[in-house]
Amino acid sequence: MKYLSLCVLASAILLLAFTAVAHSQQTITLLGNVNTNGEIKSVAPGVIVVTDSAGKDTEFKIQEEEGGVSLAGAAAVIKFPATVEVSGTFATEALTRGTLVRFSGRLNRIGRTEDKVDEILVFDEGTYPLGVEVVNQPDGPGSFGTCTITSEVYSLRNNRLIVANPQNEYVRSPRLAFELAEGVNIKLQSSDLRRAKPGDKVVRLLAARFSTGDTVIKELSIELASRAAQTGNLGTDETSRYRHLSDEPGKPRDLRSAHFMLHTDISDRNAKILLDKLETMIALVSAYYGRLPAGIIECYVVRDLQNWPQGMIPPEAVAKISEPAGITLSVSLGRLTRSVVYSCEKHGVVQHEAIHAYCAQTFGSTGPTWYAEGVAEMGQYWKKDQPAVEVDPVAIDYLKNAPPKSMLDIVAAGQITGDSWRAYAWRWALCHLLANNPNYSGRFKALGVGMMTEQPGASFESVYGPVAREISFEYDLFVKHLDNGYRADLCAWQWNRKFLFVLGTRYSTAKPTARYGWQASGIKLQDGQSYDYAAQGTWKVSATGEEVDADGNANGTGRLLGGIMRESQLGEPFELGVRGSFVAPHDGDLYLRCGDSWNRIADNDGSITVYFRRTPSS
């Protein structure tokens, strides 16, 4: 995917020539800036929702590190980096191994220390070089000098902080131990938005508002809430495991792991991180299919084509790497298939191509294009015990705003690989739904193996034809509500529940849970009939939130909602609550759910009991 650099003109008009991003020129107007503050309601890749002092929720887009920001449903994808500041104070328990710290301490040349440390700064990788800087030289042998120590935590026990000693000329001891003062002030200096959580304070937010309706953050200052400061781990990833490796690019060389041979000119650190990602991914994929990879997967990962001897990389691979993208070339001899990955240095691209190589070597082929590319896209996002959607926010924005594409169009024959990132997004969406929705996941795995091993009759139509109506309905619902955090397994439609009319003055009951999407009530409604309802109990709409009844909270989150299903069409949701009446607009089956954002129901808890009856005649 190519991104457009954004240039704000004096007239506040943005003229974007959508080369690879759109097919025509469009004028996008910068309408002005938005200044606000408040509290984080939710944060996900590329999106943050802020609640202001008036209780109003506003969604802002923010550029990911290596990505872009989509406007108008990905009609344009622009480069719009934001300045992010994350601050906070922490308890000593947050100083876990690998946390980067910077502080002033008294230290002599043999590694002994004196005095107590009363202030510590925690920072992000790459902010400061690790080392010991002598601020005031010691008076003589054995004396103590004042030093600024920038290092990583080794351990913390009995208020004694032990840090690894970075390479320096002042002291050679492998570790340094410092006693912490009572009430030591531990501050955070970070630009990593991943540290932010719901409930944290937005001190300042400056965003640009575009004529497309998008609001994109330029500057963001966040103060972590005290609850996070008391319990949080200051690490945001596992980069400390690779800190000892060089981050300088190298010459082409070979590196091995259990299942991969890597030919690359990227740095040792980057290569090790990539190999670990690939091994984690291949373990998950192998567990899913129940088949280990057939042989080592060979990958050429290229940072700079000029580093490689001419002819070592095939011309078609050179073209793909230059985009930058990747390609997997496979050769079959009898029942054996050998695949080689050629890719740019982007980890996601390598992972995508490695899935192609695994499938080809293990099963003989990658199957039809819709399946091959959809599963490869899934592979690069696969995480252990993480069924929630977590993909490029640009792809999410496109799928939510593009004209719907039917399943038959997605699985149509005659498609080619490498056609467009938009086509890849649709294939991913279908494959993710089929792989994670329990109504279809069992058949999806068997279908995939059948198509990759070229079993006669193995096709989408032969397997899912009998339930095409059901899949089409759930697929449309999935795309409509798609967002990072969405759980297809928690939104699977309950097709097998029986529905009955409410008879006489008899009560019928339903027990919807907060941690699920639409749920069958078992109640069949009659056109024009009035119904009374009463809901008992409470549920929670966040892991840390308070319990609410069927009326929900002040913003309406947690309110009991109803929907009427007729002839595979779900009508517009309508609000219910603790008690009331409604008239059925037509015949149909009643479904219920807890009112919450579709991508945030996974941390909900609890259920309520709802009683329904026909409204008695007066």
C-alpha cells in the first residue's frame, strides 16, 4: 500500500493525487483544528475515543508507527504523524526486569554505591543511549562520584534496585545496586500510545478536522491514571530480550531458526525479532491445521537490493521487493513442493508470504486465490489466545465504508494474487469470519485442507452452499460492525433456537448476557400486538466498570436493546430498558443484546432476566 504525504496549503485546501490509493483526483479541505481534553474511553490501533467534560464521546484517528491514516473510508491514505506524550507516576512494583531507567546516583569505580535514589525516570527504547555518565568526578581512589545511570532493571528486592551495568570506562562491575529512598518518585517519559488505557486522562489533544468527516490527531498528551500507576508494568513489549543484539544493518548472510532459513541484510536484532515472530506464527498455524511444516521454509528478506549480487534474486522478486512487497515462488516435483519467500523487510509482508510457503510445502498448493490470500492475511495477524480482530486500521476503515461486496464475488474463480490491498482486505474478512465463527469454523478448516490438497469437489459452494443464506447474513453483519477488538465468536448468530408465541397472559422469559451479541429470546412476536416487559438484575459493560441495570448508564451504554428478525432480515434495533411496553411492527423473532460497542463486548460480564407478556386488554 502506498501512502500520500500530506501538505497543508495556505488556502487550507489539500489536493491529493490518488495514484495507487484512489483512481481520481479529489479535493479534501482542512476545515480547522479541534482542541479538547477529557478521559480515554477506548484505545485501539489507529483509533482513540475521548470523553470530554460534557460527557460527549468523540472518535479520533491517529497514525500508527509504520502506517498511514485513511480518509473517506480509505479513499485517501495520508501520512500524518502525531506527537504523543505519555506521562505518569508509578509505584516501585512496576520496575520489572528489562524496564529502562535513568537516574542520578553516587558510585565509585569498583561498583559500590552510597546514598539513596529519590527519583527515577522510565523511558522508551531509543530515547537515551545506555551508559554511565560521570557528572562529578570522585575526589580520590575509593571515593564516590555523582553519575547519571541509564540502564535496564535487572531486579528489585527489599527496596534495592539492581540494574545491568552498561559498557563504560568508569566502572566494570556487571551489575550495580542502589537503595531506593522511601517514597521514591518514579516518572514516565514516553511517546508510546500502547501504554494508554481507558480511564487515563487526556491533558491535551490537538487534531485536524477534514471535509471527509475524519478528525486526525496532531498532538496528544496523556497522563496515566493513578490506578494504572499502582498496578502497571512499565514494559510495553519484549524488546528487552533483543537489546544485546546489534541494530546496525549488515551484509547478506544466513540465519537459522527451527523452521526457517533467513537470507538477509537486516540487522541482527531485527532478524532475531522477525525469526521469533515467524516461529510463533508457524506454531499457531501448524496447530490450527494439525500439520507441521514439511521442511525448512527459505526466506530472502531484503533491506537494500544494492547489497545483493546481481542474479541472486529472480527478476519478478526484485520487482516485488521494490514496491515494497513480497512474492513466494514454488516449484513442485511429484508430491514434493519447495517454496522460497522473497520479501522487503516489513515483518507483516514476510509473515504473509511465509504462510503461502507453509501451505504450498505442506499441502502441495495454496488453494484458490481468495483462500490463499485471505489465510495469508490472517496469518500475519494471528496471536496466541487472541480471537479478536487486530488488523491495519486502514483496512478496517475501507471495509466499513466501501460498497458491500458479496461473498460470491469474493470467492469467484479467475482471480489473481497481488491484485490490490482492497481485494486482500475482503478476502481476509471472509476468512476471519469463517475461521472464528463457531457456526462455520469446523467446515472451514476441512475445506481449506481439501482445496490445498486439490481433493475432487472441494469448493466453497459445495461446503457452504446449504447454509449460504445464513453465512451471507452473518457476513454482512460482521462487515457492518467490524472494528479492531471485534469477536466473531461472541457474535455468532443463534440459528437453532426455537421461537414460540406468547400466549394469553402467561409470561415468557429470556436471559441475555452482556458478553455476547444478538441473542435469541425464544419469543415470536405478532404484528400489531403490544407486549409488556420487565427486566431484573444487573450487568457490567467493562471489566472495571460499575454494574448497571437494563436502563444502562448515563450515556446509554448497557441498555437492553431489541431487534426483530424476519425472513433473514434484522430490523433496526430499538431501546427497551428495565420496564415498559412496545408494539410489534410486524411478525418476527425477537433478539436481545446489551447495548455496547461491538468491539468492546469481550470484557462485559453478567446477565439479566427479562419477562415478557401480551399487554392485557383494558
